[in-house]
Amino acid sequence: MVAADKNGVVQEKLSYDAWGKRRNLNGTAISLSVLNAFKPKFSQKGFTNHKHVDSVGLIHMNGRVYDPITARFLSADPIIQSPSNMQSLNRYSYVMNNPLSYTDPSGYGWLSKKWKQIRRVAIAAVAYVACGPICASMAMSARRTLDHGGSWKDAFKSAAIAGVTAVAFSGAGKLYDGAISNYGITSKLGQVATKAVIHGVTGCATASLGGGSCGDGFTVSAIAGAYTVATNGGFASMLGESLGESAGNFAGLLEVSTLGGLTSEAVGGNFSDGFESAASGYAFNSLDLFFKSAVVAGLVLKYKDPLMRIVRGLNKIDRQSDKLDSDVGQTSKKAGSAGINRTGKDFTPKTKQEIDAENSAKNGGINRCENCGIEVVPGQKSERGVTPPGNERQRDHIIPKSQGGDGTLENGQILCRTCNLEKGDSP
């Protein structure tokens, strides 16, 4: 890799082997002591544009931390992305042991990173088949709330808001049809403008109901509504003519929802929020939807026991998935620092407060052990004959003081007393 200034004059040259380990420009190996003391002139980013933590000889690949010497990640990929490939079964390996053909931008396999989004779409698709687009919108909203750490109560609330939103857009669709008919609006421009205003106002109201931005709701919904009129139904209309009404409706839901997501990003919002807002707007349907919902409700009541077993099974899978997510989260720990500032010294009172605050910010306002994840409690004044609890909060040097670790925030972490005793004087 070559780094040059704005005039094209080469300022630095760096070289790596196929597995990402730094080496001399002539291809010979660099000793570990030289590697640990290496400091690039411009950026710590190197091999495949990932951050090198040279003081400990590791590479931070965003999702996980990688050791280029052993050519292994420090934690497993949560999902085996290609079960038929024997190389993929080693979840610690780098790009299935084929670094000359592949790179790993995220530190995960693609399926691990997208699992929750795939699950939301699958749940929405099942709900759509069961009782139509309003149900799909409600199911996706509920699942999204759970995926972002919300409770079941929060999920039911978000589903209810999504349902109200979809019904509101159903009314907006009927209001548009009435306005076109009653006022004799025949020009394409007039129809587009009418659709944009009606759907925009509805989007503003429903976004405010959910605690969002009225302006963003108006923009996303107005553009999505105007698009369906301006393009005569868009791609969904053509698909419906060739494959049938159901295929056309489903394609229309995806088409308009995607447009809503892109519009939301364009105005500084979130793609998922725009996607779901536009999906709700598209979800106007006939009254037979409510009869379908009633039938589904009856089936749920009749078969509630086997359904509850399925739900418990899904919850078990969910907990395992969350545990895997937690395991992956361990790879985002700080690598520590040594030989930079306050080398071999204790943390100052101010630094201790900063360590506590940083840990609390990552854990929803409480302190947790960064090794086992248990909630920790502040330490008490030591008393003779009294053993402190195992979950006592202790600030630990990631790289021990005896090994040149710094007494800084970058080298600080919170451990419970039990994990700190087990760690001892090892990094």
C-alpha cells in the first residue's frame, strides 16, 4: 500500500502478507517487538482498509477482531453461511482460508449481519399471506421493536400504531378517490398533486402519533403516493397484469416501500423507518381484510396450545441469537494501550469516572462486566473478615501495569471481582 500527498509524492509505503500481517517492503517478516512499536505516519487503517492495533498485533475488522499471525478471528462467526463448504465450518477462519480471492469488510459472514432484517421480512411475508398488507405492516413493526431491544409491551404498542397508520392510509386512499370523482380532476398533474397532499398530511399525522417527525412523514408519504399515480401503479401494475392481482399487490408493497426508504434516507432519516411508513401508506385494502383477520383470530384461539409451543421455540432461538450477538459484541472491546501515556500507573479518579460512564453508556445506564456481562455493583470499603461479592465492580487495566499498560481510559475496562481474579495479570 502506498500513501501519497496531494501532489502525488509518495510519503509512505506499507506491505502485508496475504493474511494481513505487516511485513517489510522486500517481503521479509517483521519481528514482533518492531511490529508492536510500529506507528504509521498517516492512518492506522491498513490491510483491506481495517484498523490495525499494532501494540497488540491485532486488526479490528468492525464486527470481530482478527489475529493476522494465526489467521484466525478471536470469536466465532454467529452463523455458518455456507454449510456445504467444509472451509465455512470453521467459524474462526478468515474468508474460508482463501485470502487471495476474498476479503471480509464487515468481520461477519453476510448472513450473520443481515439475519434480523431477513427475519423481519420473512415474518411480514407470512403475515401478508395470512391477512394482507395491514397485518404485514403490524408484524414488521412489532418485530423491529423487539430487534431494537424493546419489550413485548412496546412491540404491541408499535404494532397498534402501525395498524392505525395503515387504516388511516386506507381512508386517505378513499378520500383521494372521492376527491378525483367529486371535483372532476382529470389532469395527471392534478391527480399527482392531490395524492401527494392527502398522503402527505396523513403521513405527517401518523408519524407524529408514533413520536416521529411530521416533516419526514409528510415527505416520505407524499412522494410514495405521488409515485403510484405518476407511474400508473409502477412496476407492480405491469406485474399484476401478467401474474395476477396478488403478485401485483405484493410487488407494489415492496416497490413503494423501497421508494419510501430511499426518500427517508435522502432527507436525513432512516431507511427502515421510511420503508415501513411507505408500506403502511400502501396498505389500503377492502373490508374483506377485516374478515380475514377475524378468521385468523379464530384459528389462533382454536390452536393456541400448539401455537404457544411454536412461540416458545422461537423465543428460545431468539435468546440463542441474542447470546450470539452478545458474544460478537465481546469482539468490540477496546484493545488497550501501552507505552503511550501514564504507563504503569493507576487510574486517576477522573479516569475511573470516565470508565464507569463509558461502560454505562453501552449498557443502558448500568455497569456490566465486560467479560461475562453480569451487572456489577459499586465496591464497598474493605472490612476484615468480609469477602466482597463476586459482582463487585472493579476497574481493570486491559494491558496490565506490569506489562507497560497505561492508566488511561483507552486501557480501562470494568470487570466483576470474579472475572478480575480469574484474569490475574494476563492481558
